[in-house]
Amino acid sequence: MNDQETQQAVGILNRIMEHELAGVVRYTHYALMIYGFNRIPIVSWLKGNADESLAHAHKAGELVTLLGGHPSLKIGTLLETEKHDVGDILRESLEHEKAAVASYYELLKVSEGKSILLEEYAREMIVGEELHLDEVNKMLRKAGDVQPFRS
């Protein structure tokens, strides 16, 4: 990768890091706002997502430093919608994860054919995020629905 491409990759990785850190806050908040009979498994799932987001942020930050960049101290956008129904939380999660996938695709485009390390990282993250999107999508479906949820 040339210097310009490296700087572009660092910028994308920093945005990924910021987005994933916002996910830590978002999923932690969601876990605190769950009430009702299914609270325990949903809270556990949300806490797991917060932990996963932190691991993703750390991985992106490590790649920033590997490329000679400076990891961002910023955090991605956090909007309090005041909607705390499990369905609302899952729909917000779906949108958050779609934005993450878009960033990983952007990194793939920049690194493809130029850095196996970044290319494979982006591909691995896309696979994980798309599987996560599918999981959330299935949670949003009514029992027996086989068609994907459309937001």
C-alpha cells in the first residue's frame, strides 16, 4: 500500500474503532433497559454484544498502530431514542450493525489486492457482522416467519 492508501485505511479503521466503541455503550445501555419475562437471556445476549464490540474496537486499534497511525479517542454517534421495547432495541441494533458492515466493506475496497492482512481482516469481520445481522433479523421475525425482516 502506498502512503495515501495507508492513511485512508487508518482513517477507516479509526471510524470502525469509534463505531465499535459506540456499540459498547449502546449495548450496555440496552442491557440495562430490558424488563419483562425474557430479561435474563436478552440481557446476557446484549452484554455479549458489548464485549464483542470492545474486542472489535481493540482489534481495529491494533491495526491502526500496526500501520503507524494514532488510534482515535473519539466515540461514534450515540442517539438516545427513548425507545426501550425489545423490538425497538433490536431494530436500532440492526441499523447500527449495518453501518459497521458498510465500514468493513469500505476497508476491503481500499485494501483489496494491496494488503492481505487488511483484506483478510475485513473479510473476517464482514462474515461475523453479516452473521450477526442475520441473528438480529431472525429475532425480529414472528414465530414461523421464514421471510427476512425488512426495516
